[in-house]
Amino acid sequence: MELDQAKFGLCKREVVDLLREKDINPTTQRIEIAHLILQKPQHLSADEILAELNREYEQVSQATVYNTLRVFVEKNVIRELVFAPDRIYYDSNTRHHHHFIDVETGKIYDISPDCVKCPEMSYVDDLKAEVFEVSLLMKGRIPKA
């Protein structure tokens, strides 16, 4: 699967540059949040991000984390994955791809869009709705080794 490798593992100075490129004011807390999320391709909940930041750094408020995540989603720094009202994750990989959830562990895996055959549609006939993106969520069990 194609990843934006240049976006992962950035030092804080590079994170500042990325935020500025996306027209985001690089405050100290935004830099810390982006630096954490963009370390590698990963799927984190807001609570996981908040806990990690507060474990590693000074106290960051829940409101700051949620507001920053909203800005990052709007500016395409990260993707928001809403699996259920109580299962929202933030994906550091913004390239088009699908997801697989292991029902035993809850771990989320990125799946290449090439592994699933989806018809290219510009409209959904019944709804007369224009389709911008197709994103599939697969659930299953990964066999234990």
C-alpha cells in the first residue's frame, strides 16, 4: 500500500513546517499532538492521544486535543475514522485505503485499496448521490501463530 512516507517520523521542526504548509498555526500543543500522531502509520483514539501526551509531556486539556484533532481533520493532516459513535479513531495515513479490524484484539490494520475490487462509480443510482470516495471496513479474526 502506498504511504506518504515523508510525513512519518518527522522531527518537531519538520512538524512545524508541515502545519504551516497546511495553514495551521503551530502552537506548542498542536506540534506535540501532530508529532505524536505522525510518528508512524497508526490509528489512535482521542483518549489514547490525550493519555499519551499527559504521560510524556505537560498536562494537555481534553478540549485542546479534540479541537486540534478537528482542525487536523479539516486540513487533511489526518483522517477521522468513525466506526461507531463510541469508536472514533484518527488515522495518520491520509492516502486512500481500507481498514480491517481484528475482532479479538480491536487492532486496526490498513488494507490496500487494490486488494478489494470496487466498481468505479460516480453516482449511486438509487440515491442519485455523487460518490467522492469508497472506504471499506472489514472485520474478522487474525489466526494466532
